Amino acid sequence: LTDLGAPSAADAMITGNQLPPFIMVMPAEEELTTPFGYVLSNEIVPYIDSHYRTITDRRYRAVGGFSRGASWAMHVVSRNPSTFSKLALHSIGDYDPDDFKNWIKKLPPELMPDIYIDVGDKDMSRAKSEWLDLTLTQSRIVHEFHLNEGDHNREYWAANVRDYLRWHSTNW
């Protein structure tokens, strides 16, 4: 994510009063022996809270990801709905549709996160993203869906990073 320009875009947008100040954490899941979702929720979040001045209210916590990272984001939020209030899925990778349907059916309405889905019109994951949009629409779950020009690549995500930052920080 750092090579997509998120840190410099966030700095410029915060300095320009387009976004409120916030902490952005971008862990990688390479070579973990413990499941990434567990590490994020039970190790990284508590570490950040103990070392930085954070607001621990779920309203001020968002998770998002690109491709496989979007699948991880969905997994993390579905298992920790009282920790995160926003879920952004950019060009989502593999996920279990039945697991997703069961999660949204069981989740109390007050713990349903704000959901943002985007995908490029030439992206290999377009059908998965459109299925999520349709499923959420049919379930009457408020969400945003964006079909943009682009493919499943860093150029697409970098072109949209400012929109992602705006969405994550809305109402903070």
C-alpha cells in the first residue's frame, strides 16, 4: 500500500484539511505461522492502542484491503464486528460466499459495518464484487459499490487511493 501512494496522499490531504488526522496501519501477512486475522485483531490493534494515542471506539476503526487483502479484511471484520465499523473491499480476491451470507444474516444490525466495494471494469474479480453488491442489495444492507475503469493491478488502486482515504475517514 505504501507504493500506491497512500501515506503521501494522506499526509497531503490531512495537511490540506481535506481529512482529519488519523493513524494508518498497513500490516503485511507474509510468512505468518498464526492466522493473519488473529494477529491483526489480537496483537496489532492492542499494540497500536498501547503505543499511540488512539480512539478505541469502533466508529473510528476501519479495515480495507486489495485483492487477497480484501478477503482478509472481510474475514477480520466478520470475526471482530465490535472492533471495526468500516469495511473496504477493493478488487476482492477469493472468499466463501456462503460464509459471507451467513455472517450478514447473523450480525446484529447495530454491528453491521459501513461497506465499500470497488472494482475495475476489466478486473478478473469483477463478478465476485458484483455478487457481493447484489447480495448486500437484496439483503437491504446499505453499502457503496463502485465500478470504475481499470484492471486488477496497482495502477488501478493507486488511481483511487484518495477516494479510499476519503471514504475511510468519513464521519471521523
